[in-house]
Amino acid sequence: MILDNKDITITVIDRQNESHEISAPVDMNLNLMEVCKLYELPVKGECGGMAMCATCQVYIESDHILPAQNDAELDMLDQAFFVKSNSRLGCQIHISPEINGLVVRLAPESE
């Protein structure tokens, strides 16, 4: 993917501790889960981004200030496995210029 002024860069650390630098367009209303799937990273996103499954859970590893979690995300994380204080659902992290340089780690799969 070619970076331009409408793209941001995100680093995703997979479950084998391999780092992937990916670019994402800010003008297509995508979320982190969708972008990870586009890059064929092992993110399931079984519910399609509705905050109903936690199969896109990530750990935020950079100091970015993200928008507050909504009730649906908080409820889902309350029921998910391997939750940490920095857990977020990738489907609830919208691609925007403010998250340029974000670093996330994929949470372990629950199965």
C-alpha cells in the first residue's frame, strides 16, 4: 500500500511477536479490525465489527489517547478472555489521523 497524506501507519504485533507496519486510509471510515483483515493478520472479527464477540481484541502498547470506550465495548470486554487494562476491541478503534503511529498487540485467541 502506498502512503499518501490520507494514510496513517499502525504497528501490529502478532501472536508470534512479529511486528507488522501497516498503512490505513483515514478517508474510508474503516476500523482497526477491518484493516488487520485486509492485511490478512490473524484477526477474526466474527461479529463483523458490532462489538459482540471480542475476536478482534488488542492491547494498546503506545501512549495514544483513544476515544472513550462505549457501553457495548465495555460489556464485551467484561465477558472476554485475556483482558488487560489496555485492552480494546479493534472494531471500535476507528482509523483517524489522531492514531497515526499507534502500536497494538493482538490478544491471544480464546479457542
